[in-house]
Amino acid sequence: MALAAIAFSATTANAQGAAAGGADQQEAQQLMQQYRQKASRLQQIHKETIEANPELATQQEEFEKKVRQAVEDEGYDVEQGQQRVQELAQKMQSGDLDQSERKAVMQDFQAERQEMTQARNKVMQKPEIQSAGQQLQEDTLAAMKKQNSNTQDLLDEMDSLRSELQSKMPQSGQAPAPGQSPGSG
């Protein structure tokens, strides 16, 4: 949730690159590379900020505990879910599966991840969770700006790159932009 702009997946990036055509695809890939570099720098600033501000680290841990507890209150066992995802990932990486077994394990993996994501997304709609998340995000951003004066410039540049990338995407079936995946926030 905090700093959703730095949380994006390589799959989204690949989908966006593939969605653009010809010269636009190459330009989109270059923009994506720039975006990744800025996101990486922002993650480094975030890490430094958390290390320099123990109270912010505590606030972040408390928020994560609150979300986890709310997810469990909704009936999803986070610990078991994470363990199951890990076991399924290990099975897929083992190389001991034939094509049909691999497909079945992949479907189980995706189903578990989807269930986990749906439970978390449901919880993130609760006003008390949204409020705590918003406060954490504001506090984190303020501390990051204090930690490194380039933080706002990086965020602005990432917004600009995201807009450029969106303008290069076809309008139908458009993949979410980095930092704007469904359920992030």
C-alpha cells in the first residue's frame, strides 16, 4: 500500500512492452527501463528512511499486523496460505513434474494466490485499514522527502513516465500501468 508507485511486477512491464508495436514497443521498453531505475532508487530511499526512523518501521509493522489480523478475521489463514504457496512454488521448481502435473500445480498456486489477494483486497476496503494505510503512506513519504530531497522529483518523473507509457498502449485491453495494478493501494 505504502508507495504503490514502487510496487509493480515484471509481468506487467512485459505485458505493456508486448502490447505496444514496432518503434513504440522499443520506446516503451526504454521508458520501462527508466521507470525501473527510478523505482529502484525510490526503494533504496525507502529502505534508508525506514532504517533511519525506527518509529516509522514500528508504524509499518503495526499496520502489517493490523492487515494480517483483519485478513484472518475474514477467515483466511495467512500462515497456511503462505506455506501452501511456498510448497507449490517448490514443486513447480523441482523439475519432477510432467506437463499435466505441472499445469495442475500451477492452477493450485494461482488459486491460492487469488484467494490470498481477494482476502487482502476485501480487508483493504475497510475504513479503519484505509485510514491507517493512508497515515502510514503520508508519514513514510514525509520521512522519505526529509531523508532525500530528490524523493519528490523521482515520484514526479515516475508519474510522467507512467503517463507516457499509458499513451503508448492500445486503448482496448490495456494492462494496468506500473504501480496501478488491481488491488494496489
